Amino acid sequence: MKCPKCGHEQAPTVECQRCGVIIAKARKAAARRAKATASAGPTPKTAPAQRNKATVAHSKTQSTVVKSRQSTHTTPSGSENGGPSSAERDGNSTNVHSGTKALAGSLKWLRGGGSLRHRVLFYREMAQLLKAAVPMDESLATVERIVRRGKLGPVVADMRAAVAAGQTIHGAMKRHRQTFDHVELTLVEAAYQTGELAEVFERLAERLHATGAVKSQLLSSLVYPALVAFSACILLPVPTFVTESPSAFVGHVVVNLAVYVALVVAVLVGLPRLWAHPSARDTLLRIGAMVPGLGRLVRARRFSLVYGTLAAGISAGMPLPSAIELAGRASGESSVEDASAAAITALQSGSGFADAIATMPGTDDETIGLLASGERSGHIDVATQRQADRFETRYRQGVKVLAQVTKFGFSFLVAMVIATAVAGQFAKMLGDPMSMMPAGQRQDLERELNRAQPQLQK
């Protein structure tokens, strides 16, 4: 038996041992392409040998491009592969040199980045390699060399070994549930069954990249207030350096910095862990939905996740009820999960897709109309993806506004704390002028005043 996708000769089997495609479905897809080509009109005849040579040449070209990108990601100098890099072989090429420097910079932040960045890179590279018809185990080996120094390196290495031993890609990913969430695992499993892995990998990369951009925007809005607060911890106790002693100043600074570090750790560590807990996240989202300014942001987040997951699930070949259930779980809101269950019931009772989705809380008439149009035209995946893009744009705009409000709010709070401390020092100085003098000078002045007090009373 010969695989219709990669041409691998093998014994009769359900899926190709080399590329992992379902052979029966690949044959149906090839037949549809052949039928579409025949209906488009006659094409110049090419001998089979020439077609095979052209196919092999194209595959070699794709593999060369992939290997070139992989080697550049691996190290800027190329010394790890035992040879000079492209920039060293052609030092006169400005474009190649600048491209190598850019990739070296991306490798620098990749090594210090978190697992989210590594997962985005994993999905993007896997999508490109699978589109180039690179076998699954070889694709994982290539990605392993790219991310081996990051947090995802050992995970990809274990997945490559599992696939080489005969396990499926989604089975290998399920061995690392602490790295891949349930939405990713379900979509990859469905895409594997339908042969749409490359497209789903691309959608997952886009989804994770958008999530990382939102997190980065929120964190960057806190940098300036954090720096101002850090400076205040050191500058506010400066008067004690004069009025008391250097050791007292150091003591006040240490106490201020200890409180500051405790608050920063509570924000950076406590909030993500709180958000990771399902019940706590659901409570926070419920509270946010009731706040006038945050309600729109919460709804935009909800529908960007729901429709984005729906589009990915439908493209992966999942049945509509399964895709709706997965979309409800992806939102992380109990109300949306209940609404998705109601939508599945309505769908199974004969209602249309748009009418079933209308049970989602906060769904507007425009969304229902666009989904109904996509349902009538037979392009539900396109309609849901457009809705996901629309709400994703709203969500990013809302996050941008929230980041600015958070930045100015924290800055105002820090300024008020500093102003209160300065006002307290002035009040103390006006109530007791000698309290702001150094200890030795204050004692001398008090002694002189006590000695001269009888004469002053006369």
C-alpha cells in the first residue's frame, strides 16, 4: 500500500506509518482535488516521471527552507551544526546579515521566555513543517532542536520519543497535561482524525499569541507605577538620615522595601494562581461583568474565546455539539458552560445553529444574523472565525484602555501615599520645629534655651 500524501510504501493499514495521515481520507481528498482539476479544463500533459521529479524537487526545496530556518533558530553562528552560517558564507549580503541578527535577537528572548512563547513557536513551526510534508517524528525532532534550551525542550523530546515508538501526536501531548490545556488536546485529537493538523496548529499559535500579547500589555502598564513606588520606598525616609541617624534611615528603607517586595510577589504570584483556579476565575469574571467599565471587556473576552474555539473545532472536523461543548469549557465561565449545554440540547432538538448559539449570555442580534448567514451558505467555520476576530479586536481595545487606566490609577495611588507622607512631615515640623533637627544639635539648642529662659522671662 502506498500513502497518497507522502508516497511511503507499507503494508495495508489505516494510517500512514510515516506521516500519520488517515489513508482513506487522504484518498478521498485526492479524488476531490482530481475531480476539481478535471472540471477546470484540460491541462498540459506531463509524463509521470516528470511529475514525480517535480514533486521530489518541490519537496526538497521545502525541506531545504525548513532546515535553513531551523538551523538559523538554533544558533546565530551556525557552529552547532558543524559549519558556517549563511551570514558567514556571504558576508557581503546585508539582507542575510540583518536577518541573522534579527533571528539571533529572537533566540535571545526565546531562551529567557516563558512556556507560552515556546508553545506559540512549537505550534507555528509544526504547522510549517507539516505543510511541507515533513514526517511527524522528523518535525518534532526539528522543533526539539529549536526549543531544547527552553522550558518546552524536555516536553518535545519526550513527545518525539513517544511518536517514534508508534504513539499518535495527541497521545504524546496528553502525557504533558500540565503544559497543554484541554482545549489544545481536544482540537489536536480531532484534527488528527480529519487530517487538518497543520491548520489547527496555526489557529492554536494565533490563539496563544493573542493571549500573550494581552498579558504583556497588562504587565507593561504596571512598570512605571512599580518604579515610582520603589523610588518612594527609598526617598521617603531621607529626613530620618538627618533627624535621627544613618542606621535609622537604613532601617526604614529595609522595612519599606520588605513591604514593597511582599506586595509585588503577591500580585505576580498570587493573582495568576488565583486565576488558574476555576471557581476563583469564574467569581472574578462574574464580578467584572457587573462593573460598568469591565462588563464590555468581559463579554469581548468571552465571545473571542467561544467563537475562536468553535471555528477551530469545526475546521478540525468536530461535530457541532462537541465543538459547542468545547467552546463553553474554553470560556472558563460556568454560565457559558450551562448555556453551551442548552445550545446542544436545542441543536439536537432540531433548532438551527444560530438559534442554538443565541442562548449564550450577551449574544447580540448582529452576531445571530451573521451566524445564520454562515449557516445558510454552508460556511459556519468562516462565520464563527469572523466573529472571533471581531470580538478579539474589541477585547484588545478594551485591554489597552484598561492598561492605561491601571497605569494612571496606580500612579495616582503612589502619588497620594507620597503626598500624605510629605504632609505628615511638614505637620510634624510645624508643630515641633526642633523635631526635624539632628539629635545632637537639638539637645544643644534645648540646653541653651533652658539656660536662657530665666533671662527671657525677665
